[in-house]
Amino acid sequence: MSDPRNQAPHLATPAEEQMPDFHSYRERAHHERTRAINMAMSMLWSRMTRRRSRQSRDAGFWTA
């Protein structure tokens, strides 16, 4: 039988501590998803406002 003192450190920990931390994975995924959505909305909003301001400038130019 193997000596428990010679085991690798990760094998010496109890089994319940070796379980992946699904809560942190889920929180990280939620954070990444929220960040991606916010970036996309920001890009869309900036494009819309740029187009609107350009249209108003062009309209001002052509009506002058």
C-alpha cells in the first residue's frame, strides 16, 4: 500500500475539495456574457449617434 505522505499534494486533499467550483465558473460566464453584450450595445449606440449627427450636419450643409 502506498504511503499517504508520498502522494502528490493535489491527491492529498479531500475529494470534496477537488470538485470544480461550478459557482465561480457560472459567475465568470455571466460576467463575460454581460461584458460582451455591453460592448456590443455600446458599439451599436455609437454607430447610431454618429450616423444621426452626420445626417444632421449634411442636412445643414445642403440647406445652407
